[in-house]
Amino acid sequence: MLRVYFPHHEEGVPLTSRVFLTIKFLVPFLFAAGMFSLASLILGFSLDQAWPFLPASAGAAGLYAGIRKRNRFSADFVIPSIAYLLLSGFFLLFSFDVIDLRLTEFVRLYWLPLLAFCVVFMILSVLFYRKAGKKLPRAT
């Protein structure tokens, strides 16, 4: 059994669960990343096209590690993993030219105006909320 001791913790307190969780994430991530790299080499994809498979590997490994840790889906693993999977899918659309625009053009034409709209909406909602005499809830 692997036991790891860290000097900044109490003397003799093993942190084996963190090491095993890291291994439960790293092994599937490296396996999936290797399989995606091998598949992209076999299919003749360049690194410019195949790089979004790496965040997808991280998302899949995060889902696997979360299931292995708690024997169910938990939000602290599922939400970041799904975010990685969705982002890699979004970037794959640009890598394989499904969307004819370049990513920089897409950001300039759609993403920045949408971000500006969201920021203005949030500012106005906070102003109207405060004008109504209500205080914003504090994070505890």
C-alpha cells in the first residue's frame, strides 16, 4: 500500500486518499489522452485539429474519478468535467471546420457582444435590486 506523509501536516497522518484520488484521475486521463493521440495519428489529424481531445480526456477522467471516489455522480466532479467536455466539443467544431468562422472571428462577432450584454444586464439588475431597498445576500 502506498503511504505518503507531508511535513506540513501532523506527524504520521497519511494522506493516502488524496494520492489515490490523484491516481484515479491521472491514470484514466493519460490513457484517454494516449488513445486520442494514437487515433489522431492513425487517422492523419494534425495537432492543430486534435488538441481539443485533451480537455475531453480530462473531462472523461474527472467523471471516472468522481464515480470511483463516491460510487455516484457528485457535483464537485460532474460540473467541471462536463464543462471540459462541452468546451472541447465547442473547440472541436472550429478545429474540424464544422463552423466556417475562425475562433477569433467568432469571439469578435458573437462572444464579446454577448459578454457585454450579460455584464450590462448584471449591473442593471444589481442597481434595480438595490434601488428597491433590498440588500444583496452575503456569502458565508
